[in-house]
Amino acid sequence: MSSVRDAPLSALIYALPMKSLYILKLFFAVALGVLSGQALTRDYAKWHALGREAFLAAQASRFDRYMAHPAPGALHIVTLTLLMVAFVAMYEVASFAGAKCISLIVPTIRER
């Protein structure tokens, strides 16, 4: 009788590592979104504190450095592709490591 009663719990415990990977991917996606939002908010606050003239001077300097003499388009494509691959790899490694950490906890749950 106890095996029938524990069947849903054991099924949940065995499925936990697979579900945890999706949960962690969602968690890391939300965490990266929150971090990006915090970075943008900090940047807006910095320029708000420095004022309009400082912002316009920084934008004029940025234009002179990067946009007055642009790099070739192929260089931009290669650079952005490498950055995206690195970003996705970092995201996947973080979610995989989190799932492995949770799967190490699962055997202690099974013993109960």
C-alpha cells in the first residue's frame, strides 16, 4: 500500500532533474534580464546626475571615435556573432551547472 501512496512522489523526484533544467533556464533568463535592466537604470541615473551638457559631450566624443570612420561591415558581423556565441555559451553553462547542483541534492530527497 505504501508503494502506491509514494508513487507520485517518486515520479516527481525522478523527473526533478529534467524539470530543474528548464526551471533554471527560465531563472537565468529572468536574472539576466534583471541585471540588464539594473545596468540601464544605473546608466540613466548617471547621465541624469551629470546633466545634459555632459551627455551631449560624451555622445559627440563617441560619434567622433566610432561613427565618423566606421569599421568594415564584415568586422561588425564577425564580432557580434562571436559575442552572441559567448553570451549563449555562458548562459547554457550557468543553467547546466545549476541543474547539476540541484541533481546532487536529489539523492538526499530520495532517501526520505
